[in-house]
Amino acid sequence: MSASTVNWAQGWLLPAIMRRRVFRTAFYISLAACIYWGFIASDRYVSTSHVLIQRTDLMASQAMDFGALLAGGGSNNRGDQLLLREHLLSLDMLKKLDARLKLREHFSDIRRDPLSRMWSKDEELEYFHNYFLKRVSVEFDDYSGVLIIRAEAFEPKMAQAIVQAMVEDGEQFMNQLGHRLASEQVIFLEKQVVNLNERVMLTSRKLLAYQNKTGMVAPKEEAEHMAGVINALETQRVELSTKRAGMLAYLSPDSPDIANLNIQLDALDKQITAERLRLASPDGKPLNASVLDYKILEGEAKLAEEVYKTALVALEKGRLEATRNLKKVSILQSANLPEYPLEPRRLFNILTFVLVTLIIAGIVQLLVAVIRDHKD
């Protein structure tokens, strides 16, 4: 066969674009991708479940949540939903699923294609977790406030089992978390109540000991009574002084009646001075100082008692919160048993891969042509 015949055959059999090395390489790569996605890639079944966390705390649910209104009414438990999402995608969750369902053996099954499965069941935990995140997703719908749990597996029952296990463990985790927090609060309040009770007893004993030491049950009342006595004595002295002044008008100062009044006035003065010294004095322990000390001790006792009462109320409230602060994971859509493998999306992957490959090949070919033009 002549050379002209061979050249004619190549030109007739192969388009001009395929005679370029870049596009020829892109053609073979696309052909390999078509073979892989069309015949080699293992089927993966997808199971999904929609869950919603609901609180049993009626007081909290009755409160007006403007954020929920602006977001469409579905973000009442946004924090709980996101917390549950982080737990479901955590290493702890993966370890529980592996121990329960033997995920390593399933995802590393040698009967599956090497690009879809794990290379070995003995892979490091970090690599296993990264692979797990590629096969499991937990998405939060911000508008409806629903968590969408999605799991892929090489078998339908395994995909369903993964989602069911995640939902069950998630509900248990949220309840344990709420109970643990409430229990810690109750334990803390109980310790505070015990300490405050001891403080009340201590301040009461101090007050009782002071009463026994001073011999006065109520120093304030004693002081008020003593002030009344002093006032009465002073009133009596004024009356005697007035009477003495009147008698001096017709009696001499040396008369027996005047002498008797003088004796009574001197006695009243001494009595008034003594009572005033008992009530207030720069030396010794006057009654007003006892009143101040008693008032301080009484104030400490009353304060300790009020704080103790407040702690008791807080303890009872904490116990009520612990009993009603439960979180229920409501299943809006249970984990389905898939009948058809949704992954991989073979036709979509083939078309996307071929299109991207041709675009890249066209760009490379354009760059090559520009470089050649500059060389010429």
C-alpha cells in the first residue's frame, strides 16, 4: 500500500481534531472514564432520614423567638440541631458504628472497585474518618430546622442500618447531655444548700452565745427601756427642782424640807449619771455597743437565712428543670431501605468528566498554538 493511500485512510478514518496529541490523550482519558463509570464503579445505595429535636420544656417553647419568625419558624432548636450534627459526624460516632456494624470490613470489601472502597480495613483512624465523611452526610435545613441524615453503603441493608444507628445514638446522646447538665446543676445547688445551712446554724449559735454572754435577749429593747428610765428620772428631777424653787420662796435653805429635797435631787443626779454610763460611756462595755454588736450578729443571721431560703427555691427549680428538660428526637422520615443504587450517578459523571476534559484539552491546545506562533 502506498504512502498516499495510508494518509488518505488516516484522514478518512480519524477526524482532524483526533490527529492532535492533546485531544487524542483527552479522548483516551474520557474513554477510560466512560468504561469506569459505566461498568466498573460499584453501586452505592443511599438511605436518608429526617429528624427534628423537640424540647419537653413548655416554658421555653412558649417564649417568643423572633429569630425563629425571621428564619421561617424552624430555628427554635438550631443550637441543639447543630450540636447533634457535630456528634453524628464525630470520631466517637464512627467508633460506635464500627463496633456495631463493622464498617471497616464493609467499606474495604475487595469485591468493590478500588476507587470506591477503602484500600484496607486496617487503615489509620484519621483516613477511615475522612472516608466515612465522604459516605455519610448530616445537613441542617435552616428554614425548616430539620436534620437530614444521609448514608451511602454498598448494600441496601447496611445503608439503612447506618442511618438507624445514628438516629438512635443521637437521641441517647442529646438526652444524656441534658440530664448530665441538669444533674450537675442540682448537685451544685445541693452542696450550696448544705453549706448555707451550716452557715445559718453557725450564725444562730453565735447570736445565742452572745445573748447568753450578755444576759440580754434583746439589747436594743434593753437600751430603749433604759433610755425611758433616764427620761423618767429626769422628769422627776425637774419636778423636784421646781418644787424646791417654790419652797425657797417662803422657807430658808437650811430648813428640813429643803434639805430633804436636796437629798432627793442628789440621789436622782447619781442615778441618772449611773444609768447614762450604762447606756453610753467611753470606757468599759456600754449598752449601745452591745446593741451594735447584737445588731451585726442578728443581721448576719438574717442574711444567711434569706440566702438559704433562696438556695432552697433554686434547688427546687433546678430539680423541676432536670425532670422536664428532656429532648426528643422526632423522626419525620425513618431510614428507608433503598431499592435502587442512586450512586454513582453514572451518566451525569460521564458527561461532566468528558465535558471538563474537553475544555481542559481545548485550553491546552490553545496555549500550545500560541506558543508555536510566538516561536515562528
